[in-house]
Amino acid sequence: KVKTNVVKKNCNPEWCDEVSLSIKDLNDPIELTVYDKDTLGADDPMGTAEIDLKPYLEAARLRKELHELPNGCALKKVQPSGTNDLADESRILWENGRITQDMRLKLRNVESGEVLIQIEWVDIPGCKGLDPDF
């Protein structure tokens, strides 16, 4: 569970926060909940979305074989579907030795709202990581 900074008095907030999450089960999606910060009382939920890691992880597992690809090469395109919260096509890119995925997610349980995020797998020394031989 991670909490970002609060953006005050803004109907279209931009967080630009970088967070690191420890992933225990690679099959579980990351659950994202957006809240409206209240001074008095409990914060109001403004919507939820899930980040499906499976397409990203399929591409990231190939990273040792990608060193000769040109920068900006799309490794995979993920389309919106009934099984993800994508608002539009998402691309998994190889850029400067990094694999990233930008996503525009539709918030559920709310009339309208979207969240733009980018994910990147970072191996931590001493942790299992994506290498099956670890």
C-alpha cells in the first residue's frame, strides 16, 4: 500500500509521483484507488482501477535479449478490453535499456475520470525478480 502526495484545490490534479511497490504475486493486478482529500471526516473515494501486469511482465522477461533493438521500439501493444481498465491502446517500449509501459486507465465506480501512469520493473538486489533461474 502506497500513498502519493495530496494535490490541493485542483479538479485535474497531476501527481508526477514516483512510487516503488514490492510485488508478491505476479498474477495479481495492482489496485489503484483515487481519493478526494477531506479536511474533516474520511476521504472520499473518487474511483478505482486495476493495473494488469501480465502483458508487461511477458515483455520484461525478454529484456536480456533486447540489447540490440533500436530505442523506442514497441515490444507489445495492449488493447483495451473487458479484462483491463485501459482507456486506449497501451504500448510497452524499449528505450535506453529500460522497458516501460504508459497507460491511460479509466476509473471505475465513478461517472468519469482517468489516470495516466507509467510502469517499469526494477530489480532489487536480494529479491527474486523476474529471472526464473534466481
